[in-house]
Amino acid sequence: MYAVLAGTALLASAQAGAYGLYETDDTLINFDVEVALGGFNSSKAYAQVLRTEDASPTWLEGYAKYGLSAVHALDGAGSVYGAFNLLSSATRGDGDAGGFTTGKEEDTQVEDAYIGWRSGDLVPWLGEDGIDLSFGSQSFTIGDGFLVNGDSLNFGEGFEPLSDAGIAPSGLSRGGAYWLAARKAFNETAILRIGGDTGVHFDGFWLDSDNKSQAEMELAGANLEYRDETYGTVGLTYLKGLDVDDESAEFLGYQHRDGQETLAIRANGSLGVENLFLSGEYVDQDNGDNYVGDGDDHAWYGEAGWTFAQMPWSPKLTYRFSSFSDGFDPLFFGFNRGYGTWFQGEVAANYAGPFNSDTDVHHVGLALAPSPTVELGALFFEFDNAGQGFLDGNEIDLYAQWVVNDHLVLSPLVGFYTPDSSAADGGTQIGDDDTNIYSQVIAIVNF
């Protein structure tokens, strides 16, 4: 029997299917394959890059990640592990509704290439594998992805005319698959994890991005958590920006990331109350000589949910309020624990804006489980004081997630986004401020 939660996890971060190539008592080598496909249509387009004419774009996205992973147990000294894989991605059709892709993208690059060591039972008081040290190209996530959820911003060739004219830096394209966020690995990392799934856990990390759409930011930090299976998790995170690529930082307005300091405190869990879910985070950010405001920025959210487990289809009702100051830098946020985190609204968060900065967001969500393999949901978002009011609006998204079998998850979604202002009046929607009807179908395939 497949759980709906497994489908949600697959959509949030697709898990590769693994074929065992070689196995002994102390060595395992797998061939890993992960494929994602998406079809999209938007009745409206958005003036984010070079789009100026009203359009109803239709486009396709896809990627395949494939390669090897291995683990080898050391005699009495833990185990070593690693992975190497390639990722091929493409976008076809009209390109996305924001104009970040053109429909002509395709590329194959190295994605994960890392090696690590786990302690096994070498340090008993830290638990099994209580020390985990790894290096190389890999993804990294803090909490539920409010600040860091891999290096997953995947622009296409929408900026290419500006690059050819010398206005924008070259190399902004990562090969398409913008919504699917095909590439998630930081180019170089050093990550130390101490502790297990319960009790005290510490992450110390250095991350170096080669993503020009993130100004090739280099950062380091520490994350300290206390994890309790019954009550939940509390965490404290510190991030320090170390360097940026000057050319892309100037174009994107990210010069402040060199020297930026970010401090976050968060908590989530049930407090021991069955069917209750609580989550919240507060972030203080020092952007120095920021290009917006005084450089002292912040963001926070509070969320509460209740599952009516005794009712048919076990409905779960959620309310969340989030607030982002006008100069807040959302960094490497991403799609983590389901629709709405942390892309708030499929149209707003991907194409129209706001993008988790300079806005207040009210969110109400309802999820239903008609069967163990199907989840149905409705999401409402209201954007207030967004982009100094020019990006105010609301959105309703209706979705399904169906775990068809061990190898396939399908998720159709239809969204209705209504901005308060058109592009002509300071917003981003081209043509008018009528409701945009948006649709997408996502398939995650594991072989």
C-alpha cells in the first residue's frame, strides 16, 4: 500500500529509483535514475524578462538524472559513500509564463559528485552514523526550505538577448526545466552533520554556488536543532555570505550578499497533540548597504493546521501568515513539504511575483485523502502590500496527487490568479488585470 505522504515527498524532492549493480557484505553499488516531466499552460503572460506582448504560453519541461551511487563499510570505522550522476534537462514550446525560458533550452551537465564518511557505531553516544562528513557537488536543505533548499533556481535563455547586448551576464541559463527546478546541487560543498534524527543535531557547512542567477554566492553557516519525535523540532541557523560574482551580482542587485548575515530561529511539530501541526520561523537579516531600505531586514511566518482524522477523507485545514520586509533576500528557498512551501501560489511565486520579498501573505489550505494513494487539495493565497502594492492580488490553486504505483506519481493542478494591477499600471500581468487560468500536470517517474 502506498501512502499519499510518499507522493508529496516525491513531488517535493523526487527520489531516484535504484538498481543494484554490485553487492557484497560490505559494498553496495547502485545505478540511480530519476525522471520528471511537466506540461503547462497559462492564459496570461508576465513582464519579468523581455515579454511585452499579451500571450497564452504553452510549454513542456523535463529532466532525467542518472548515475551511480555507492557505499562501502570500513572495518570498525564507519562507512564511506558517494555518488556521481549527470542531469539532462529541456524546455519546449513557448517558454514559461514569466519569460525566464524560451522553449529552446536543453543541456546535460554533472549534477551530484560527492564523497562522504559516516561514523557507524564508532561514537556510540552520538548514535548510529552520529558523524557525517561530506564534500563535493550536492544539494543541502535547512529546515523546511524557508531559506535554503538546494541551489534550485533554473533560469533558461530568456535573458540571452540582454547578454548578447552586454547588459546581462552570460551563462544565466541552466538548461531549462524552470518549474521542475531540475538542478538542485551546489557546485562545491563541505558539510559536517553531528547527531541523529532525535536529540541534539548540528550542521556546519560551506556552500559555493556556480548559479549566475544566484550571483554565484558563496556562504557558510551553522544549524543547531533539537529534535523530539513527540513534540517536534526547534532550530537556530546562522548564515554568512562570503563572496559573489561581481558581474551577475550587479545585474541582479545582489551585491549585498557579499558580507550578508542571516540569523533564523524556527520550530515545528505537534507539541504532543495528535492531529495538530504547528510551524513558525523568524529571520533577521543584515544586508549592509542594501539596495532597498536600510539593510536591516526580516521575514517571519506562523502556521497552524489540524487534521480531522475521524471525518471521511481525513480533511486537514491549515492557516498561515507570512511577512517579508521590502529588502528581504529569500536566498535559496524552495519547494519542500508540498505545494505552497515555499512557492506561495503557483502563478504568483513562479511567474507574476512577489517572490518571498516585500509582501504579506495570508494562506488557507485544505487537503483531503480519499484513498491511501490519492490526495486532493485547495490552496488560497492573498498578497497584501506586495511590491509596494503593485503586486497585490489573490490566487486559488486546486490540485491532486496520485501515487499510481511504485514507479509513477501524477499531479494535475489548476490555478486562478487575479492581480490588482496590470503591467500597464505597475504590476506584471500583461494586457489586463483579469483572472489568469493556469494549468499544469507533473509526472515523476522512477524506474
